[in-house]
Amino acid sequence: MDEYAGRVIALSVVDAFVSGPFSGNPAAVCQLPTGMVPTDRWRQQVAAELNLSETAFVSHRPDGGWDLRWFTPMAEVNLCGHATLASAHALWETGRAPLDEPLRFHTRSGWLTCTRRPAEIAMDFPAQPPVAGLLPEGLLTALGLAGAEVLWAGRAAEDAFLELATESAVRAVRPDFAALAGVPLRGVIVCARSEAPGVDFVSRFFAPRVGIAEDPVTGSAHCALAVHWSRRLGRTALRAWQASARGGAVGMELAGERVTLLGRATTAWRGEWLVPPDDGNSAAV
């Protein structure tokens, strides 16, 4: 019999990069019991059932750090900001990690560190400088931007990256998601200089290829956006707004090859994931 049968997994949904109630990006956080190592197939099935843009699976390591992996409803991803923010918030809030100590997460993108500040959580992430280049064929048409004024275009890690002429142009983007899913990239970042005081730029992020039509707030995209807008504006401290239907605020502090992402989080609900007995989906370390 599976030694984990009948055990439960603490599950919470945390809104990350919030600016108020029902804002930011919801992420599910599954806090795995010590020694439980579920299969990738099981993690993917859980993420598909929860059907949020990301589900994070976090487990304690013998060295005192934490293993962290992120799954969309369709695929595992290499870097996710909002689910990292949500995981740190959940571990501190539930008492599994001391409030006065930073959290170190081992991920597909190396070690990521989260630290509590008076009003926000600070996350140390790798910067991802965008590189100018041609966009994939059909991308502008899929975005509904054929003929639009594009000030800058290129790639940022796994994503296409476009700077448009105005904030209103960013807000007006209405993609053909079926066509966009055929573009061989993780997603598409669309941004422009902000028209609002105290906000440097606005952005949106689309990733139907990995099961996310439009992501409410995308921390990983800001690893590239921070570099681009630091070059544009000549500053390393930036504030941004992701202009999705929910919306969310992201702060950035660029320092060489690293960027600190800043955001707030709040727990929407908590529960338990019931592990089916004798499912063969977990193994001891």
C-alpha cells in the first residue's frame, strides 16, 4: 500500500501582485508533506484540475531550502514569478517558515530568494535581457496588430516581446487565441509607456500555447520588461501595471544580471488536497 494514502496536502490559492480585492494573479500552492515526491504526471493532473494559470508544488529540502516547481494546466514552466510570490506568502502565513528569515527556492531557473519587506515581498530573479529581432510569421496578425505601430520587437527568453506606441494600443489588443497557440513560443509580451503618474509602463502577456489565454500578472515577463524599460528610461527602479482584466502592480529593482521583483499577496482560500489511496502517484525520497 502507498505509504502516503490517506494523507492530505495543504492547498491554498493566493492572489499575487495584488493592488486590492480580486486583483492580481491567483496561484495555487500545494505544500507537499516532507518525503512525498509525486510524479510529474500527478502534478500535471492536479494543475489541470485546479485550472489556474500556475500551480506551485513546494517541498522542504534537507539543506533547509525548498524545492519549487510550477505547472500550468498544460505544461511545466521554467520560471514563474507570481506563483513564487504566492508560495513564499503561503509558507510564511502557515508557519512552515519563520517570518524573519528569507526563503530559498531551488527551481529550474536556479536558486531564487524571497525576503519580506514592510509592505511587499522581494524576489531575487535572473534578469532576461530582450534581444531585438524578427517576430515569428503570423504573430502580428494573431495579435490583431497587423499594421499597428511597433516601436521595438524581439525575443525575451521563451517569449516574443513587442513595444507598442501607446498604452491604449496595449489595452486594445484582442488576440485570436487559436492562431496565437500555433506560434512556437511560450508566450507574447506586449508593452508601452504608461500614461498614468507613478507607473512607468504597462504590459499584457498571452500564452495560449501552454494553456493560458491571458495571464493576469506575469512576474517572469518583468524579468525582461525591467531590462527593456531600464534602457528606455535610464533608471533601475521601476513600477509597472499589468493591464489584464484583474490587473496587478509590479515593482522592479535591476542590478546587473539580477532583478528584484516586488509585490503584495493575499490568501483567497485554504483547503486540503486528498491523496487517493493506492494511486501509485508518490514515492519516498
